[in-house]
Amino acid sequence: MYLTLQTIALILTVTTAAAVLVRGYNRAHKFVLRQEEQDGELKAIKSEQTVLVYGVLACLKGLKEQGCDGPVTEAIGRIEKHINVQAHQ
């Protein structure tokens, strides 16, 4: 059995097509893994930001109880409005 140029070309074509498919699959798989990792990181960041916002709100309310007014009252109102808007989205 002899290898003709057509047979060699066919083998190279099939091998190249298989390599392209495997490479495409690997890229898609890496993309999905990266997206899942980023989703987890975003969830952690949002959770941390929630805790920080409630901490700042508690500090502002403590300042208001001690008699601070003006910007403190305004900031409390803005934070509470933001929390309410986010809760209803």
C-alpha cells in the first residue's frame, strides 16, 4: 500500500480539523471556568460591600444620636434610599 499525495492531504486535513476542534473546546472550557470564578468573586465582593454599607449606616446613626446633624442626616437618608431601591430591583 502506497501513500499518495491525496491520502497524505486527507490525513493532514482530518488532523488539522481535529486539532482546531480540540483547541476551540479548550478555549470555551477555560472561558466558562473563568466566568464561574469571576461570578464567585463578584458575589463575595457584593456581600462585603453590603456589610460595609450597613456598618457605615450604623456609624452615621450613632453620630446622629450624639447630636450631629446636617450632612449626617442627609447621608443616612441617601443610604437608606439606596438600600430600599436595591431591595426592590
